[in-house]
Amino acid sequence: MQQEIQNAYETLINGGIILYPTDTIWGIGCDATHSDAVKKVYALKNRAESKSMIVLVNNEQMLYKHFSEIPETAIQIWELANRPTTLILEKPKNLAHEIIAPDNSVGVRICKEPFCYKLIERLKRPLVSTSANLSGMPSPTKYADIVPEIVNGVDYVVQLHQEKIMNLPSTIIKLNLNGEIKILRK
């Protein structure tokens, strides 16, 4: 795993994009602070830039570095969640503006999956995570289902968990600073 972390890290710090296993499904990722890399992900997926992407962090400290305010409810939800949970939070900062939604929010998940956790720890920045599919197509449940355009369009493919079936997308909850909670996907 160490060599895969190193290879992915080198790709990310040079503005590249990776195909990698997350805590939910296979994802396309890049350094969430690198605008040109984020643009590459949108182009690869043929995705409109008006559709934001989520970011993965590996701890609360990184969360506070990239959001001006974190509702107390957010931490409670993550602590109580029994599966990966993405929260859409307002007032992001220190992120590429291309991943920030028009309402000034970004989806974020604290990732504990060992590969992702250690890669984010090494990168010291959030990692973009979007499903490894072309826009409008179903999310692949295993590496073998990822279309060649995606596999050939990234700068590095992580050589881990390629045989594993991953079909559990995260729960998505929007949290407003006024305390409003809206479940977008269970």
C-alpha cells in the first residue's frame, strides 16, 4: 500500500488526476485545492461545472481548515453514522473555486478507509472524490465496470482493491448554518 500511496501522491502534487478505491465506490480524484486538476476531472467526466463534486478529508483539523463554520450537528452526525456519510456544508475556504456550488457549499466526508486516509494525510489537503463514470452513467460497482475512457483518461490508476465489489454510495445530508437539515440520499 505504501508504494500506491507514493505513486498517487506524486501524481496529485503534480496536478494529475487518479482513479482510486474510496470508502464507498471507485472514484476519480485530485487535489481539491488545485483548480487546473479539478477542471481535468470535469472534462474527463463530461460533467457540467455547475454540478459540484465532494471532497474527502481525514480528520476534523482538516475540516476546520477548509470550512469557515462547522455546525456542531455535523460532528455528531459523523460520530453516530454507521456508514459513510457526506455532509454538504456552507462557507468553504481554501478550496478550488470550481468545486464550490453556486450556494457556496461543498459536500465533504471524513474518510477512514486506510488507503484514502493515508493518502490525504500525506497530501495534507482534501481529495476530490467523484464517481468513476461519465456524467449521467451509472456508478460502477467494481473496477472492471469502469469504462475505458475513464481508465485511460486519468494520470494514475491505484492498484488496490480492483477485485472488490463496492456498491454502497454514501448518505448525503445538507446542513445549513441556520440548523436546517435535509437528507438528500439515504
